[in-house]
Amino acid sequence: MLSNEDAVKVFRDGRRGNSKNIFHENSRTLYSYGYHFILAVRLNTGEYLINGDTYSSSTSRHTSLCIRYLQPNVIIPFSALDQVTRDHHLIEIVDRESDKYIPRTRKDPETGELIEYEEHRLGAAVIKFENKYYLSSIDDGAKGQGGYFLVELPENAQTVENAFDILFPKELNENQPHTRQGEFFFVPTDMKTTDLLPMEPRFEDKNNIARYFPNAGTGHAHMATEIRHTGEDIYVRGTIRHTEHKMLKLGKIWHRVYVNRAVRSFSAGGNVD
């Protein structure tokens, strides 16, 4: 019986051999404990996709071994990727950025001492499947370990930077003043309340901006203090709240809402390491 480390290495080398907890039955897929959790997939190009979902502390240690020994790799939560395809080996990696390790401090609950640590953030990647291009990344404006997203792009992208440029709303100039929360962009205007129409109570959560942009994001609530419209355009003011993002303060000025150009969006099913 192999050690977990050697089980990852023999998978990398195309040989047979399993540990008690890490195993593979073919050259494509490596599992942790059972078929319910895929650790890594060897792509047709010889590169690796590593599952960024967290399941347990022991499985996270297995994932760390894969990151170390299966190179080159891209880490993507399979709970999001499975919504695109379960034929993971057919994915092509177009471009990638390195993972980030952000210095943080936390207080020890027993001693009160400040402890320094590094927060792991997945690097962005552009992948391709069946002639469609996708961007996998973490939203820098998200709170804590949240903010992962996988989106289908409206056109081809050859770099991560190019993918982010493609997502930016066409109606906006990047130099135009705006603030952002997730997929939504907010541009200050000189509109008066009397210029705008109140929202009809079609939805119980009528102040949820995502209700009025059905193709935006995953539909998770972005709740505005006030929301109005002109018949075509949506305007908000006050605060914008979302479970994974810091509260956005827009004040008393009405802001026009724009949304990014993602064709479809997929969120991870659980925590992302």
C-alpha cells in the first residue's frame, strides 16, 4: 500500500498504485476516499485540473499534494465546472495567473495574541470547452473566502486580462466614474426621484437588483435600499448588500445600474480553498 504522496506521484507518472485514501483506476482521474470527490484530472494536453472545492481537512491535504506534484495545473472548483461539463479532460487551458497568498492577521481567541498567516486565493484562468471560453476567478471585492465565479464569455479570450476586459459593460468607459459589486456596475447620475418610476411589486424581494437582470450572475440577491426605473433602465441609491460582498454605500445620488457581459455564470457549491 502506497503513501498518499506516492499515490499522487504514480498517478502523475502514469503507473498503477493506490494508497488507502487516494486512488485512480485510469490515467485520467484521481479520487479522494471515493468516487464522490475527484481530486484531479489529467487533461488531453498533459496539464492538470485540480478540484478547488473543500470537503474535509484530510481531503484538503490530499489536494495540497496534487498542487505540489501535478504540474502544470489550474485549480477550479468542480462544483462550478460540472455545470459546464463533466468531461473534464476535454477542457483546454488558454491562460492562467498564479495563485495569490495575501498576508493577514487574526487574534488568538485564547491568548488575544495577533497571529500572522497567509490567505490563499485562487489565481484566475481562462479555459475553453467546445469553442466556448470561460473565466474562472475570485472577485477581489468579496468578503473572506467568498467571491468565486466561473463565467462564460461572450467572445474568445486569449489572456486573463483580455477576459476581464471583455466582461466590462460595453456602454461604459473605463474612465467613467463608477463603483462595482460583483457583476453590477453603478454610475452616478443627476436624476431626480421625480424623474423615476417606482418598481411594481412583481417580486417579493423587489429591491433585489438581480431580479431585473435575469442573465446576470447566479441570481444571488444584491439588495438596494431604493430602486426605481425609467422603463428601460434601472436606478438605485442608498446601500447595496450581498452576502459575499462588502456593503456598497451609494448615498442619496441615484446611480444607473449596468451589468457585466457574461453569457452564463456558475457559482461553486461549497467552500473554495
